[in-house]
Amino acid sequence: MKKFKDAFRGIKDALKEKAVRTQFILGLMAILGGIIIRLDYYEWLIFIICIALVISLEIVNSCLERICDMYSTEIDERIRIIKDYASGAVLISAIASFVICILVVLRRLI
């Protein structure tokens, strides 16, 4: 039970990060859009997986940024690369999720 409590505290703390909050709000907007266009079961599965993936990667990205900042606040090419890789992973998942969701929505509207 303690593990769940710690995990929920982690989510609560992560939502203090602007980037995580932004992805969370975009996820809620996607859910609202899904309700409006009445997604079916499998479309909901796709939406939920995409939303969870992007938010999870954003949380991991925030963790890596904090760890890097603990290591050094000075300009370091190695730290820049680590941070860029992590933010690149978020960007790839966000773009893929956006394209997937657009395809689902277009399929519904056509």
C-alpha cells in the first residue's frame, strides 16, 4: 500500500512541473474530445495509451532534468545531450500520439 501512496505522491509532485501539467491538460482535452465524438472501445484504448505514454515520458524527462541539475548547474555538453535525448523522446511520443489521434478523429468524421 505504501508503494501506491508514494506513486500517487510522485504524480502529485510531477504535476507541479509546467511541462507535465501542460501534457496532462492536453490529455484531458483529448478525453473531452473523445467523449464529444463518442469514441468506441478500441479508439478509447488508443487514446488512453497515447495520453499515458506522453505524460509518463514527460515525467521521466523531468526526473532526468532534475538529476542532471543536481549533478551540475554549469554548462556541460554531456548534460545537454542527456536532456536533449529525453526531451526528444517526449517530442516523438507527442507527435506520434497527435497523428494517431487525428487519424482516429478523421476516421470518425469521414
